[in-house]
Amino acid sequence: MPYSVAVAGASGYAGGEALRMLTAHPEFEVRRATAHSNAGERVIDVHPHLRSLADLRFTETSPEQLAGHDVVVLALPHGTSGAIAAQLPDETIVLDLGADHRLTSAADWARYYGGEHHGAWAYGLPELPHADATRQRAALVGARRIAVPGCNVTAVSLGLVPGILAGVIEPRDLTAALAVGPSGAGRALKTNLLASEILGSAAPYAVGGVHRHIPEILQNVRLAGGVDPTISFTPVLVPMSRGILATVTARLVPGTDPAAVRAAWESLYADEPFVHVLPEGAFPTTAAALGANTALIGLAVDEDAGRVVIVVALDNLVKGTAGAAVQSLNIALGLPETLGLPLDGVAP
């Protein structure tokens, strides 16, 4: 018997991608999709690409609608998942695609989000190394509550942590400049996300240390062994519907051999099915990761500047959100980690 799944907030981009990932999985069956303003509508009227869910209608989002399923995926606005999750049975596996359960620090939550801090769950980035050389996937085995990382966080963290763990880069004065597609901002109608505003333009936002993903990135850097890390983080909205291209830099530890830099990334990710380090001189594009649960990494040493430059590309809705959720769910249930997840993207 397949595991029964309910997806809350399924009318949005993240929720819709979760539906797509879950319906393609041989061990899961989506039996409930909830929404707010779209309650009562057919799923295919909101997500016309999801033809396999033609018989499913959105219901209202409530604990009563979500209870009774083996797995519940919460694709809800930040600050709303915690109260609903608290009313779900302990035996239900709950994955939060929002931020409510990512941060371990209540002070960070208060500063960047505000409202009640609902505590941290098992963090859904399996590849994330810890300073003791274990990886985060160990914490996901048997987990019943899983916090899926922020999409920008995944790109920047995967780019930085190999160098932190290997001791070849310094944790202070980290930088990250990201080109991001507007689907990461959700499906709600906003003037700055209209096609007429985005097409032919690149627009920075949340500049100057105020982006909500900053404390989550620093939390991951500390897990990998970084002491007192700092980062300058600047996202830029660009006219592509989905995708993240993160250009991350860090100061090299003085005296570091450039060969040791590449070796740090290649050795850490050598056996990871979804994180691929490209050959020397090659750098990824967002198109190469479109629709796939992959993070593609290119890196170079800028010897004159004394820095390493890491470029990471991923699909914000797959490896950045729904794919990461399914990958973590596979681990939690003891299924093959790669089951049901696309390694190949779509092109052109």
C-alpha cells in the first residue's frame, strides 16, 4: 500500500511542485490537496500541467482535513505552519516547506520573522556536513518532523560548507550574490512580480543584511565548523520563471594550495547523487538544472584576490524546495534516497 499524502497550500508554486514530485513517486499517493481562496476548485484548473490529478479538488486548509494521512506537506506562508503542525498527530510525518521550523535560535526568528518561534525540526538538507564529519542525513532517519531549507539557503550552503569543513576558507567575510527567478516569491499577485515589471530588468531586493535566509545560512556554516561567520547576501530578481544562480566567494586561508581547494569540494560531494562538482574551468547554468533535483557547482581560485569563487545552480522549486522534501522523506521512511526524484533536467 502506498503512503497517503496531503499537501496544504497546494495551489501555490511550492505546493504545486510538491504535488508533481509526489504523484511521480511510486510509494506515495496524493489523497488531499488544500488551499485557501482556491478551495472547491479542481486541481487541474489551477495547475493545468498536473493531469494525473484531474479528479482531485482543493479543500479548505485545516488540521481536520490533514489528519489521517501518513504524510502531510505544509506549503504555507511563513508564520502559519507552526500552529497547524502542532495539531497534527505525532505519528504523522510532517514536512514544512516554509520557515517556521528551520531556525534553532529564537532570537534569529524574532529578528528576521517575528511572532511565535515554534522550535527547530530535523533539517532537510541531507548533504550538509557537520564539523564532526557526519552529515545531516543521519538526523533524518526515522524523523517525523522535517524542516525543508530555504531555496537560496540550499544554493549558498552547498557552495560554502566544503571549504569550511576542510579549513581552506575563512568563515568571515563570505559573500553571496544570487540571480533568482520570481517563483521563489510565491504565487500571490504582487506588482513587482508582474511580467511587465520583470521582463528586460534585473532588480535587487532585501539588500543590506535583511534577507530572511541569512541566519539560516550562518546556522549551516556554523554546523560545518565555521566560527563567528559573517556573510554579505544580495539576491537579484531576474526574468526567468524558476532557478537560482548563486555566486559565492570566500577568503582563502593564507598558504592554502589551490589544488587543495578543488579537492575539498570534490571529495565531499564525490558520492552525493544530487550534488555535482563540474570539471575545472566549467560553470553551471540554471537551464542545466531545470526540473531536476540537482545542484551543479563550478569553482575557481582567484589567486590575486586571495578568494575562492563558487557558482551554484539549482531549480528553486525542485532541489530548492519540493525535491528536497521528497529526498528527505525517502530517508525518513527508509526508502532509497533517490527514489522518484529526477536526476535529468528538461531542455531547452
